[in-house]
Amino acid sequence: AVKLEPEYAEAYVALAHAEYLRGDQGWVEDVDASLQRAEDYSRRALNLPDAGAHARAHALLARVLAHRWKLDEALAEADRAVSLNPSDATALYSRGAMLVWMGRAEEGTAVLEASHRFDPSLDNAMLPMGYYLQRRYRDAVAAADARIARNPEVNFVRAVRVAALAASRLARAGESA
């Protein structure tokens, strides 16, 4: 698509997303190179006049920066994404995920829930973690189960599910003691 229409920003966003997933999911040997390509594609989209793609480009850039543990910069990019399109599920997801990673689980979970309302099919791996961090273990298990049913390959969500089940049992054991 970029060969046919080099000014089509959405194509660069799609390339950025593909490269991000390749790096994030470990589908490549050189994760850093894949994340760098994702960042480059995102920035290329932002330099094009197609403003409709800018929210998603900022959202992807936020995820790349978060992967590098540049959480303040990542949150700033996610905030830009949401300010450009407050109803973009990808922008909201990025903002919510950044907030959860930064320890602002209650705020982040609320944003992740809004993201899910806009697009229930969105790959929402962070929602179970947000619930877990708030000690909402039943919600964490339910969200993890829903996520695993859609995409069973992500071990992170399985780990959050197991942790939530264990924490829930420990909490119940403590209540009965």
C-alpha cells in the first residue's frame, strides 16, 4: 500500500502495529530492531497530513515506548492519542495500559473498560492485570478467561489469571482463619 500511496498514513500505522506485535510477542529474534521499525513507522505516519491516522500512530508509539520502560513518555503519547480522538479504542487502550503499568490501576482500569465498550474485539491483555492490582480477583479471572478464549497464546494473561486465582484463595483462607 505504501508503494502505491506513500502519503497514506494508515498504511504506516498498520506496518507499525505489525512490527510492534512481532517484537512484543517474541516472533522475531531481534526485538529491539522490530520495535525500532514500529517506532519509525509510527513517526512516519505522524509526519503525513492524514490526521485521521494520528491518534492510532500516537497510541502505537506509546506502546513502543512502554516496552522500553519509558513510561512517562509513553503516557504522554497515549494522552495525545486520546486528545486527538477520545472515542478511539486503541488510543484508550494505550492510555489505560500505561496507567496500569505506572501503578495507577484504578484509573487505568476505568480507561481500559471504556476502550472495551468502544471495541469489544480489541485485544485487551491489560484489563485482567488492572483488576488484579486492585484485588478484584474474580473480575481478573473473568477478564483473563475472556481474553484467553479469544487469543490463548499470550502467556502473560495466563500468569495474571493464575496469580488472581491464588490470591483469591489466600484471601478466602485468611477470612476463614
